[in-house]
Amino acid sequence: MDTSLAVRARGITRCFGEVVALDGIDLDVAQGQIHGLVGPNGAGKTTLLGLLLGLAAADDGRLEILGTPVGRALTAPGGVAGFVDGPGLYPSLTARQNLAALAALHGSARAEIDETLAEVGLTDVADDRVRGFSLGMRQRLGLAAAMLTRPRLLVLDEPANGLDPAGKKHVHGVLGRLVADGATVVLSSHRMDDVEALCEEVTILATGRVVFSGPLAKLSAENGELDYRLRTSDPQGARPLIESTPGVQIVDGEAEVVRALVPALDELVLELAKEGIAVRELAPVVSPLEAAFLAMTAPGRQEAGR
């Protein structure tokens, strides 16, 4: 077994009747980082997260979590916490009472409850009943419940769902601090901006199979050319330089959109600088992760791969 990995899966298969939810999944999650799990609806993300939490068992394959082999029993090794399909909370209880009920099962101190509520920004509503909470507040309370036992592996299904910008920034900060303290986080999200902001590595699922797994930076190299919005201090002066730079083509002159690989863009920026033309904006029209997601999960591609 590889103790440098928080999760190691080989050939994981899970079926529900005739429906194959996971089809021979291989997955490596390094310890001490945030690993993103993305894919279309029905790709198998929630099923995979459920296996990591011990909510279901694989029909076939080998799974190791925190260095411990996981068998067919519906249980996860110690040190694992999280939620799928939204956190399970008692609506008639307050936020503090919800955590107190959980703490009683794990022997956590009351001081840890208050500290955890503060970490997720719920101190001011700690004694309010959960039935009145917004979706974002319930998500943060679910995160607090998962953090209460100070897990080594945190498994989260759409943790930013329902969060406003301030709440999202707060949760991102919490997850970053957990990883800085040595924890590992596996999270799913439909928000590509969240995944790009948080994750060092990502796994893309489609129809129960892994179509990519690795560093986010690798996607740019594997995804080919992207469209970039390019704004300069002198659009007229920049145009002939764009047209003469190998590997760069103008897609939309009025909107200042060019298509290129990253090395060609680097060369273009150098040429613009030599001519004293400032680059005021250079950003993908669609992010590398979103472009890769759309390309790798396209129905035609999946049918061709079967």
C-alpha cells in the first residue's frame, strides 16, 4: 500500500441493478491537498464519494483510504468525515445542538463546538434553529459537522452550493487552512471556478469512467488551443504582430479574441512588449478546466470510447 496517498482506488465498479454507476475506476489522491471531482449529472461522482465515506461498498476492485484497505463492509476507516447529497441535519435543533449531538457520539468537547462554529462563520446564529437556515448556511453547518472530529480526509459533495460570494470566500479559506494543517479534501463541484481556485489536481468522470486525472496545469497542455480575450494599449498596432506570430490566429477582431497554445501566447506577449504595447487583459474566454470538461464529456466522445 502507498502511505503517501489518502485514497488509492483500482478497478472500482459499482452497479445499481443493470445501471453501471462506476465502471473500473482508478483514482489516486495525494495526502495534504484538495482534489476536485467533476463530471456531468449521472457521471458517478456522488457514488464515488459515498464509497469514500463508507455509505456504500464497491462490487469489485480495490480501495485503500488513509492506507487502510476497505472491504465490503459499510464503514469507513477512522479519520474520514463529510457528506453527500447535502449535510444531514436536524431542522428542529439549533446549529449548536446539531453539533452537540454529533459531539456526544465522538466525545468532542463543548469548546470544540464553539471553535468549529466560529471557523465556519456561524457563531452569530449558533442558537437559531436550522429549519430557518438558508441553503448556504446549512452547507456551512454541514462543513462544521464534518470538521468537528478533525478528520484526516474530508469528503464533500458540492460544499459551495448556495453560498454567496462572501460565504464562498470564507469556506475556501477554511478548506485551505485544513489542508495547510495536513488534512486532505476530496470535493465535487459543478462550479469550475471553485475547482480551479481550490484544487491542485482534478478527476473528470463521464458515464462512470475516469476520462482525466491529474494536475490542473496538465489540462492546458492536453486540451490544445484555447480562445483568449486579448486587450492591449494599441489594438491597431498589435494586430500585425498577432497576425505574424506563428500559432496565433484572430478569432474575433472586434472582441479582440485570439486562439493559440500557451507557448505561442508567450511569444506574442514578448513581441508586444518589444514594441512598447502594453497587455491590459489576457484571459481564457472559457477556462482550461471548463474547455477540457466539455471536450472530454461530450456524448460523441464517450460513445466512441466504448
